[in-house]
Amino acid sequence: MKKVVFGTTLLLALAGIFAFAQPAVEVENTPVETKINWMTWEEAMTAMEHEPKKVFIDVYTDWCGWCKRMDANTFTDGEVIDYMNQNYYAVKFNAEGKEDEEFRGRTLTYRANAGRRGVHELAIVLLNGRLGYPSFAYLDEDQNIVKVSPGYKTPEVLLTELQAIAAG
């Protein structure tokens, strides 16, 4: 008798699960980006040659807690992702990276003796010498620095900033 009651209960439970389970609905022709299309500095500069566009540069370091929080909270927001991917070339640039980078005909390098951990000259140039992380630099289509924006941003604040810069 116990087996019959158990079996019946199991069947009812499974029937309930299947009755409430709904298949995933797929919306056609609605591309939804799940992440920002991050580029290297070199990739963005090459892309600018073919199709000029504004550039958003996230200047970060590996040890920066607020940088990691931006990655986890702000750069995962759907509206930020969509707007960024449509209107900007997005670059993640490690301010302590060791690779040489070209900018406006100059080769910029890592300086091991600058600061406590060293710093890349490109970070110094992009942030006008004010090194704090995270910081964001915006370039126009001619690679001119339009704005430097330091500090953590919520998705709403960053989206407003992105829209203002894109509008000119």
C-alpha cells in the first residue's frame, strides 16, 4: 500500500511540475547583447580607421575593488550594454599593463618606476595625469579626449553620461 501511495504522490508531483512549466519564448529579430563588446586598444584604433566612432575607455587595475564592482554591476546592465555596443568602441585598458601602445603617432610604454606599482604612459595621457581607478576616458571620432570621468558609476549614471557624450 505504501508503494501505491508513494507512486501516486510522485506522479501527481511530476504532473504539477509539467503543468506549470512553460517553454521559453524566443522573440525573433530582437538581438539582445549579453555583454559589452570589449576591445583592446589596438583593435579600437584599427576599427576607428575603417569606421570612426566615439571610444569609451575603462582605465582599471587588477587590484581595484571598485573596478571589479563596475564589471559586476554596471557593465552587466542590459541598457548600458546595448547603448555602449551601438554607440561606442569600448576598450578595457589596464593602467599597469606592460604592452607598448600607439597613440597619435607616439609609442607609449609602461613605466615601472612610476607610482607604487608602475603605470602605463597611455593611462597618464588618457587621464590627464590624474590616476584614480576606475576612471573613464571618452574619445571623439578624431581621437581627441572629450572627457575624463573618474569613479564608480551606477548603471543609471553611466548611461546618462554615455548618452550625453554621444549626443555631443
